[in-house]
Amino acid sequence: MSERDLFANFARMRREMDEMLSGTWGRATYISRRSSGFSPNVDVYYSGDPQRAVVKCDLAGIDLATVGIEVSGRQLTIVGERPVQETEGRVYQQVEIPTGPFRHVIELQVDVDSEQATATYDDGVLRVELPLREESEEATRVPVDRSRKRRVIDG
């Protein structure tokens, strides 16, 4: 058998395997992606005067009415849902745009002032700006309650 015949058979076998597995695995991957949701891409950076954390989140095709933003400590959470598109009468070659519910938790590296946070949406990109919390330069005294005495029991 020549070297050319060997590779021709290999290529044919690979095509047949791809066809056989794409029917089963392709649909399974498509279905599992739909039911488990996704996590949108984000960029996080720090800039400006006054200093602030900026989070940009790719939410193209998502209705803002389904989007929620929450700040808790150093965590920014963005939740929402991209609706499943109509598929009836279509035969897809490729499916890469994720749909379904999403929840993305971003761990910030600094303390932020959540009361002063702002969010804007432009061209499918959500931009959340969080001013950095000012560090207190003054030392804070903590009073000691002397009215209660601890009883020490020797044992």
C-alpha cells in the first residue's frame, strides 16, 4: 500500500467520525450550553481622577430590563438573561452566541464606594464605574468598656 493511500483512508475515516459524532455531541453540547447559561466577557481596570474601578461587560443582544447589578464589599455581581432565538425551520452550521441566564461575579482588588456607583449601556457594552473608597488617614480610637470585670477562675 502506498503512503498516499494510507493518508486518503485516514482522511476519509476522520470525516466519517466527524459526521457520526457531530450529530450526537454537537446536539448535546448545544443543549447543555442552553440549560446552564453562560458568563459574559468582562474587562476590569482602575483609572481616573478621582480613582475608580471600571468594569465593562459585553451584553450585546440582552434587554436591559433583565439585567441586575449588585455590589457587596469587593464583589460586583451582574445577572441577566439573553433570550433563546427562534430556531424552527433553521439548520445551523455553527452556534457560538450563548443564550440563557447568566451570573458573573467580579472580585475587585480594592474597596469601593457602592453608594456612588454608576452604570451606562452603549452599543451592547455595560460600563459600571465604582469610585474607590477613601482610606481614613485618622486613627480611630476604640473605647474600652471598664464597667464589666472578667472573673478569672483558677482551676
